[in-house]
Amino acid sequence: MNKRIKRNRIRCKCCGDIIESRQIYDFQQCSCKKVAIDGGLEYAKRIFPSNPPEKFYDELVEYE
Ligand SMILES: [Zn+2]
């Protein structure tokens, strides 16, 4: 069973922006454009330049 997402957020470690995707297909990019998220409350998609992801952003997702 999948966990339900309550808030879909990450913080970019490069520019410090916190970006949040509030609904499906709500694509958000930080101001330095290194990281982006999508999926809203349906799925937690992260776009980042290379692994490991924790090099580029702090994961702030919250589940129900
Ligand atoms: Zn950034």
C-alpha cells in the first residue's frame, strides 16, 4: 500500500529555495534551476542533476 502524500516539498541546497508541488502536473523549479519537483499529492517526482540526490536538495516530503 502506498503512503499518501500530505505535502510534496524539497529545499534546494544550492539556492535555499523551498519548492512545493501542490497538485498533479504542478511542476515547480527553484530559482537556480538545479532541482525541480512535480506530482503534487499523487507522486513525489524529483528532478536533479545527478546522484546522490541529497547532494542537491533536502527532502521535506510529508506523508499522512
Ligand atoms: Zn536552487
